[in-house]
Amino acid sequence: MTTATFQSPTTLREYFSDLSNAARAFAAALFAAQERQFVAQEIAVKPARARRSTVRDHVALVQLANQYQDMQPNLAAELRNLASRG
């Protein structure tokens, strides 16, 4: 835990100097936070998947559903449901 001590400035010039330093530090922290937010948004964007890859995944799910149709019809229905989402 940190403790801060307050020292009153002796002159008006020191007061305004401290005030301007605090304002600059606040502005720097604010802009740094904004830049990190924009960078995080750019990273979060996923690249679009190729249509061929998506179709291949859907076909694989339907084939897997056909494979389990006799043993577990609920699982097969769920796999077909997942394949139908696009």
C-alpha cells in the first residue's frame, strides 16, 4: 500500500508548475489508454474464413452425423444443426 504526502507549494509559480505537470501526466495516460483500446480492437477482428474451408467443415459434420445416425440420433441431429449454421 502506498502513502502520499502533501507538500504545499511555496509560490504560485510552483503551484502552476505542479498543476501543469499533473495535467500533462493525465493527458499522456488518457491517450495511452485510448491507443491501447484501438490496438485491442484491431487485434480482435478475425480474418474472414475462406468459403471452401467453411464448406469442407460443414460436409465433415454432415458425414459425422450420418455415421452416428443409427447409434445416437440425438447427437446426429445436433451435428446437423451445427452444420446448418453458417
